[in-house]
Amino acid sequence: MKVRECPCSGRTLGKLLQPAVLAVLAEGPLHGYRVARRVVGLAVLRDQPPDPRGVYRMLREMEQGGLVVSTWDLSDAGPARRRYQLTASGRSCLRQWVCTLRTYRSAIDELLTETSRAARSRTASVDR
């Protein structure tokens, strides 16, 4: 397996899209394209920006799950657009993500210590 295709490249960090979207929407209601633009700017997703279609798919899933609601913005300046906003359930989910991410961070710190020590080890490795 090539390193670029391996999870060691960090390619699985896109799974953090939901908490990223929740965090962005916690600042206030936004149109979907603005959500996508702000999510791309978050450090955790900067190297692997999500496809905007994936952000919209996540927003729809979150709406079906009751975490966000959307309303149509029918302004005279352009086409109708959806505006997304967190619900009380969405804020609760965001608080749970904070706890989950803190737990992950602690576990990752421990794993980083172990992998750093192992990487410095002079034990021979077998190349296949």
C-alpha cells in the first residue's frame, strides 16, 4: 500500500466534517456555500478540503437527523438559497463532540508518544 493511500496520510480526517459543520453553524445561520467555504478554512480539513457536494450532503443528513433546520432565502438579489441553522439538538450534539474530541485528543497524545518512541527505535524493520 502506498503511503498516500494509507490512513497514515491523514486521509480519514474528513470524518470530522460533522463537528466542523456544527462549529461553523454555531456562529449563526449561513447559506450552504458559506458553510462549505468556512469548513475548508478549518485547520483539521485544510490539507484535504471536502468536496462542496459532501458538505451539502452532510447538511441534508444533519437536517434529517434534526441537528439543523433550513429555510429558503427568497431575496430579490439572485436565486433562492437555503439558509441553515443549528437546532437545540444540534447544539447538544456539538457539546458531545467537544467531549468526544477531548477524549480523542488524549488518546492521540498517548499514541503519539508510543509511535514516536517506536519510530526512534533501532530495531530492524523488514521491507517487503
